Amino acid sequence: MKTYDWIVVGGGITGAALSYELAKIGFSVLLLEKDVKPQNSTRYSYGGLAYWSGTTKLTRQLCAEGISRHRILSEELETDTEFRELDLILTIDTSEDPEKVATAYSQFAIPPKLLNSQEACEVEPLLNPDSISGALTVKHGHINPELTTQGYTQAMIRLGGKIQIAEVLGFLQEKQQIFGIKTANETYQSANVVVCAGGVSRSLLKAAEINIRLFFTHAELIEIAPVDLRLRTLVMPAQLKRFQLEAEASKSEVEHLWEQPETEIVPYILDPGAIQFQDGRIIIGQISRTLSDRHARINANTSETALRTQVGKILPKLANLPGKWHHCLVGFSHNRLPVIGAIPNFTGIHIFSGFSNPLVLIPPLAKRFAKAQIGEDSIINQLKLS
């Protein structure tokens, strides 16, 4: 049986990027993904790169590194990630004070510019001026997450890495030492296992009696097939409710609810927004729910109606375009920083998950994680688990 230096669990953009960077260092790498065509958070991501949004010395540095990586990634991976920079429009509801909302954004590395409703509609003509009191705008990076993930995976294979399509059932484990992975048909041994399974990471680790502060939402959106209609910008609400939801659902006083079956930790939220990809596809969303059961059943018809109603208020021409409701899990942490590093009190097991601002941070952190394994990075220690 072949023994790998690293087994990476999860073939979304986190696992693909990390596999590539580990293989580039010279490690033998096996990437495990359960689906030939994953239906994960990478697949249904907006693709945005919020490189302007750093608020601390650390996050500003990582955001700057992230956008620099994305600007050269297509060439490095020998694939077109569809990287571009476009205008982000952060809509301000008619019930909100635009000046007050703008002040809340002054902490960011590149504070967005405040627009009145007429100016916002000049930037994005599909906006309904009667639905907003104004908007904030800033340049925002954008990629196709699926193509980027495929590029990382193929580049990893060219470096000698391997990929297997198999669902991980558990770890090869002796007390607190992890030395491989069990799937339905095979077992794979390794010196190190790193879990990059997004919203599934919590339950996978829990089965091995590993408890870390990692949670997940059920994210819902509608994907619209390519249309001739053109959305110029990425549209999102300025007062994004998802981050508040994550903060409330990860408080220590409610953590016990995550262990209770069929429990909603805090009430769901809806953040109306939209993005159009270069092939003409549009994604509108999103609803976020903190449900303790990752297999929870959700009423798709009710959710689709709510999404179309709320997005239709801001972008009325998108409201009735034919599309399909989708659902995926999205991992998050208790402090909006990713959960990265070796898991305390265990050997051979690591985590690389819980990104709230994933796409801009994954490339630099994947590279730094790999460098840290040969003692050439210090930033990963600032994110290590305690």
C-alpha cells in the first residue's frame, strides 16, 4: 500500500489549492473528493474577491497577497480562471442612513465610495432606484471558481499528485494519532491528513472525537442559465446579514445546540444579491440557515419564492428569469478567520477550512500552509488552533 506525505480531504477550491501547493513543495499528495461533479460551495460561489476588505494588519496583508496571486494564477496554472476586476455595488435599503452605512465601511483597507441612488443606477442600470437610498461601490476581483479549482487540480496532477473520487468514511486512527483515510472501497495511509471539506468538516472530525470551533450554514440560491441580459456589476447588500448570523450561531452559549438533532440555531437570513459570469449565467441569492443537521430538508419552493421576491425588489428584471434552486453547505468559524493548522492534542491531522472571505484568501494561505510544513512561513502560526 502506497503511503503519501499528505492526504487532502475535499476537492473544492480549498482542497485543490492546498493539494497543488503541497505538491509544488515536493510532497507526495493524494486528493480525495466524493463527487465527479461536486455540488459544493465552490460550485455555487459568487466568485468574488474582496481584496479591499482587510481590517487588520494580517487580513490586509493576506488580501493584498491574494489579489496578487489571482492576477498571475491563470498563467501559473495554465488555465483561464476568468479573472477580472469589476465594480461591486453594495445596496443601501431605503430604511437605512447612507452616511451611517458608509462610516461603518471606513475601517476597510480600501473604503468604498458612497453613491446616491441615481449614481448607483448609472453604474448598474438594472438597479431599481426606488428600492435603495444609495449604494457603496469599490473595485472587486472576480473569478470562475469551478475553472480555478479545475486549474489547481490539473496543475497538482502535472506535479505528480493523485486524485481519487471516493467518499471519506473515516480516519485510520489509533487513539490520538491519525495515519490515513478509509473510503468505501480503499484505505489510504499518510503521514498527514488535512481536512478541507467545508461544511462537512465538522461532522467528519466529530466522528473521530475531534472537536473544534467550526460550523456551517445551509446556503440557498438560484442559478439562471445564460441569458442576453447583462448585469455589469456584482450586487450585494451593504448591510450583509450573513456575518451577523455566523457570529450569533457560534457564540459559546449556543454551541450546545449544534449537538441537538433537527435544531435551528438562530433564525435564517436572506441577503439579496446577484452576479453574472462571463458565460452569461446568473446566480441570485442567498438564504443562509444554521441548521444542526447537515442533511436537513428545506422547502425549495418557499425558498425560491423568497429569493425571487427580495432580489426582484432591487433587480426587477432578474426576478422571473427561468432558473433552478440549489443548496450547499458553507463552513465558517467563530471569528471570521479561517480555521487552519495542526489540530491540538492529535498527531497527523490538520484543518484548512472555515473561510468567510474564501476566494481571495485561499491562494496565499494555501501557499503559506505548504511553506510552513518546511519551516518557511510564520503567518500560519498566527492562525493556529488553540
